[in-house]
Amino acid sequence: MKTFITPDFLLETKSAQRLYHEYAADLPIIDYHCHLSPKDIATNRRFNNLSEVWLHGDHYKWRAMRTNGVSEKFITGNSSDKEKFEKWAETVPATLRNPLYHWTHLELLRYFGIDDLLNADSAPTIYEEANQHLSKESHFVKGLLKGKQVEVVCSTDDPIDSLEWHQKHRETGDSLLLLPAFRPDKAMDFSCTKNYSDYVDKLEQVSGMSITNLDELIEALQNRHDFFHENGCRLSDHGLNHIDSCSFTKTELDHVFIKARHGKLVSFEEGAQLRGYLLIELAKMDHKKNWVQQFHLGAMRNNSTRMMTNLGPDTGFDSIGDYSQANTLASFFNQLDAENKLAKTILYNLNPADNEVFATMIGNFNDGSVRGKMQWGSAWWFLDQLHGMEAQLNALSNMGLLSAFVGMLTDSRSFLSYPRHEYFRRLLCNILGREMEKGLLPMDFELVGDLVKKVSYTNAKEYFQFADVKTSVA
């Protein structure tokens, strides 16, 4: 049976269809936040089969398979790639109304020209046909990216990373711009002081500096921040439950750090206070270099200690958390703004109950210096589906300026995830086209089409200024 992914998929009105096909469909992609492997890009990795490119590391699919009763040996275990694919194919019909059903068939069609529904019966044919494509250079990593007109990829990198693969990619002269993003979460994670002390040892090695007190930690992080900047980094990113406030004195915080540095237990409150201080210092570094700082807030991670022990993090055992966000967010931004050291910022919330909080919070600190300086980022993780994205777009439209929004990103570990940009653009055009035909927006395609272009591509291009980065690190 053929799929339902028609040329007008998700486009419910003639106006929506015109907006998408004339103004959005052919625009390039700026992927300013993802978890793709820089090594895979630099080496132009060739994938051996569809499972390897599609299932390895994709915890969205893993969660669905577990829910459908699939044994772990067919998910992260030692079963063959073909067996794992067969179990995924058996699961796909059970994902009706989950975004995985749409993404799966979009990806099969866009990358492999396969427009059959995936199920247990079609699996063998689809597996072999996709594998034939993957054996060709057009479907090596760089071919997959170029095929979707990806101009920029910003990976997510720890401060201790050598960035060697970013450098090697740049040396190839490839037109794709691969840039790092500074993700210092481990430098502020005091949940296990043994792990923390080991991490600081590594930070000492890469920075070439001794780290025995808080000032030296800041100096070492500044050293790596400088190194990242020299290698084209213009974004930081933080994955946190919420923003922590800081009310301890510097002397008290130094004592807390020294305890953690020596592997001694620090209390939850002490760790939170120290993290709040470090966030302020890192934010000032971002402002000084005109970086964009990103905050992904609200995930409740690694809920199953049994599976965390067996498989490690990022394996599908995270959920939406229920944290208070507004007060500490306002306090954090106000402290930076009062010193005129608030960088361009993108906020992402995982709990949809916080939509209006985040949509209005950004308006408190826009100051006219940069168009859309404070951004509420696209619907994230569990929310990047039709309902979640529409809710985000509606709240942003009602309480801010949709026209200044920097739009979609993949936030993915999969090189087959770029149809999510198409998915977002179709949804955006459907909302606007529907309102045009209801008389809620002018029947002016030049006006509304310009909004589509801005949100789909040009706002991100102007906001991040990656073209300037390409010149400076060439």
C-alpha cells in the first residue's frame, strides 16, 4: 500500500498549499542545534544498512518499541541489525497518531523514494531497497546533508572536546559549515562528586591549567571558551532542570567547589548555588563574544536507575519534569541585564504548562538592540509534534512576534531527521493559510509568504550570522 505523504501532506487549504510550495519548500536549512556526530560528517561516513543510520541511538524509536513489547535485545542488545529493523517495522503500525508514524514515512520517501507503508510484510523489500541507496556516495553522510540543502550544522560539544573533527572537516573545503556549540553541563554537575573530580582532571589536561579553586575553574572554562571561539563556535547550550539562583558568598562557593573537586559530598543546595554562579560567569563570557546562549529546561532525566546502570544516559528513560521556572529565570536574566551583559538567548521548555511563561519571559528582556534578541525556541523533544508545535507557534504569536522567530532545528542524532524541517514548514503554512481563508489574515501572499520565509530560514541566517563565522575561520 502506498503512503499518505502526498505533495499536499498537512496542507489543508489552497492558501496553505501555495504558501508552502512557493515560499517554503525550496529553502535551505540552518540546523543550529543538533547531536549529530562531527566525526561522521568529517569522514563522510558510509552506513552499512538502514538500521545503522536509522535505529542506532534513536531513543524515540526505542521507547516506542519497548512500549510495544519488544525485547531489549532487539533494541539496544546484540541482535543483528536486520532483526532490529524487523522489530521496528512490526512496531510502526502501532505508532499511528504518534509523530514517529509521520517521520518514518517522510524519511523513507524523501531519502529513498520509498512510498510504501512500513510494516512486517513490507520490511524485507524496504530494507533491501534502502540498503542499495546507502551503498552509493549520494547517501553517504555528506550526500544526505547536501540532498536536504543543509547549509550549517551546529553540533553539541563538551568543553574538553578537542574539536579535531570540526577542524578536519574544515580542511576538506566542503561547503557545509560544521560548527561546535559549547555545552558545559558536566562542569556544573555535582550529583556525583567522584565523576565531577574526574571531569575536572580532564579539564585541567586540555586547558593546560591547574584547577584547585573556583577562580581557576572559571579561568579554565574561559580558556576552552576561547578555544571554541577560535574554531567557529558562536553558541553555548545548557541542558538543565531549571535555572539555579545564587545567594551564597564567593568564599562559601569556593569551599563548595573545593569539596567537590576532592570528591567529597556536596548538598543539593550547595550544588545548586554553585551552578547558579557558574551560569552567570559563563553567560558573561557568551555576551563578551557575542555568542547566542541556549537553555533547554525542564527534562526529568534517567528515571529508571536500573536501565541507567545497564545502558547509560540518553537511551529513552527521560520524561517531562515539573519544575518551577519563572522566578529564577527572571532573576537570572535581570542580573545579567542590569550589568548590560545579557547575550542573545534562546529558551526551550519541555513542560507545555510553561508555554505562556516562556513566551512572555522573553519580552521582559528584549531591548531593541537586536531583532528578536530573546527567543522562545521551537517546541522541543516530546513537544516537536503537530499539537506541540502548533501550541508553541500560537502562544508566541499571541504574546510576541512570530515574525522574529528563528524557527526549527533538528535536535537529533540521526542523519535522516531533516524532514522535520519540512514537517515544521508545512505546519506553519497550514496555520497561516487556514487563517488567510478564514479572513483572519490578509489574502496577501507576498506579505504572508515573507513571514514564511523569515521563520523557515532568513531569520536564523540573520540572527546567527554564520556567514561571518565562515569568513573568520576559513
